[in-house]
Amino acid sequence: MDSHKTEGMKATILVVDDTHANLHLLMEMLTQEGYSVFTTKREQGGSGLGINIVYNLVTPKLQGDIPCKSQPDVR
């Protein structure tokens, strides 16, 4: 994961994950309103709450948005 500030109040977070086949599904869910939680590690203790917390902070509280895109072979 890498993050950096871009112009104005924007930030970019790059997540490189080639181990999860469900990453494309996550990207689709992030672009839809009303999703709740997502995890690929439920059997390993993952709850999926992290992305929900980000969504709830950025969208209503900061009045921002979370644009997402998936690109294969990005490093």
C-alpha cells in the first residue's frame, strides 16, 4: 500500500494485491452506494469494517468521494 497527497485536499491510496481473486468485486462494491463490509479473510478473523469506516468518514463527514479503478499488473 502506498499513499500520497495530491492537489488540494485529495489523497491517493494505491493498493497492490495480486493474491485475492475477489479484488475486482471489491472495486465494484466501492463504487456503489450503500455497501456495508467486504473481507476476503473472514475465516482468518477479518471483519471488513476498515473500508466501511473509510467510506463513512470520507462520504458524509468530509463530503468527499472514493473513486476507484482497477488496473492489472500495476506495481
